[in-house]
Amino acid sequence: MRIALIGYGRMGQAVERVATARGHTVVGVMGRATPNAERTAIAETADALIDFSHADAVETNIALALHTARPLVIGTTGWDAQRDALAQRVQQSGGAVLYAPNFSIAVQLYMHYAVALAAQLLRLDGWDVAIEEIHHRGKADAPSGTARALTQRLQHALNPPREAVYPAPPNHPLPETQFCVGVLRVGSEFGTHRVLLDGPYDWLEITHRAKSRDGFAYGAVRAAEWLRGRTGFYTFQEVLTEILTPTEAD
């Protein structure tokens, strides 16, 4: 498969490494300064586009994918407010886009099981919960896209419901109807997410920590492989189901 990269920062370089290892070819790279005509030419030589660039460029990148009829995988975060409108545009145009705030297969499973455990324990008296995420200083959005997704899943699973707050209230105690999402930025941390559960007799800390960016890149490349030949706006869950489903060859 021929892949065009949108953005060539640390994540774009990781995607190139993983894609090459899986037998694919990176046919071009687009950046902020790439002229429109060159962007179109690069896209037209590719079988799929993978975007790890900037939130403010997502709409333009989707437009490029629709114009050139190329499937687009988006790992850029921080554009949630536009997501529904852009998803509708993709559906109406017959395009193919797949988005995830985190392409790590382990993170997707982590979120599923951590939320399920938290929801069960929070039905009991005396249990409390918080979410914490840690990333490098250069990360542009806070909380991270993964922390937002984890928070949303937890909110949907809780009964009675609790509201997520970020940051913690500065001038009054945290009400029982709320839980806190904490954010730290330090050094070159790839990404750590924690679900913290405090009970009358136990403390649980469920943690995922990325060892490198290659896990995110691997998931994005697998998503691009899966997306070819499809139309619609997808999440990583569809890809994950296929990856984790045993085949006869297994």
C-alpha cells in the first residue's frame, strides 16, 4: 500500500517506520507549507492518507481526502467540536475517514476494562474515582484526547451519573456528583493514563503507559489497511474487533 503522511513530526516518523516494516511505501509528506497543488498531487499517488498534524488543519485534510477520493486516517486530536459536522460531510460525500484519539490497541482494551471495573465499584457505598493523564510539554491539547474519551465512557457507564471537571474547583470542595480529571505536562513523556479508585478498604490504580510512539503508529497503519475499499466515518473500534478476532490461520 502507498501511504501519504500529513505531518512529519515524531508521530509521522513513527508511522513511516511501522508502515515500512509492514511492507508499505510512504510516497510523500505534506506539511503546513505544502502548496495545495502539491498536496493534491501527493494524495493522488497514494492509496491512503494518515494525518498526525494539527487540529486546525483537520477540516482541510478531510476536504483533500474527499476531493481526491482517498481514505483518510486521523490521529490528530483537539477537534471534537467539529467532529459531528465533519462526519456528516464525509457520509454525504461518500468518503472514507477513520478517527481515534489513541490508536494503541492496548489503550483501547485498557479503556474498556478500566471503565467496566470502575462502574461496578462505584455502585458501592464509599467509592470515588478520578482520571489523570501525563504527556510531554509539547502536547497542544489538554486534557488529552484519550483522557477525554476515557472520561466520556466513564460518564456514560456510571449510575448514578457524575460530572467530570477539569481542573479541580479552586474555591470549594469537589461535590459528590463530580469527579476530577487531572493533567500533567512534563519532559518528553509519551503518554500515561490512570484511573484512580478510592474505596473504604481498598485503593486501585489502573495505569496504561506508552513505551514509545510506535504502538500508536501500528494501530494507525492497521486502520489504513482496514479502511481501503470502505466508505463512511469510522472509529477504531471496528478495526480493533477485526484485529482481535481469531482466524482459522491462528
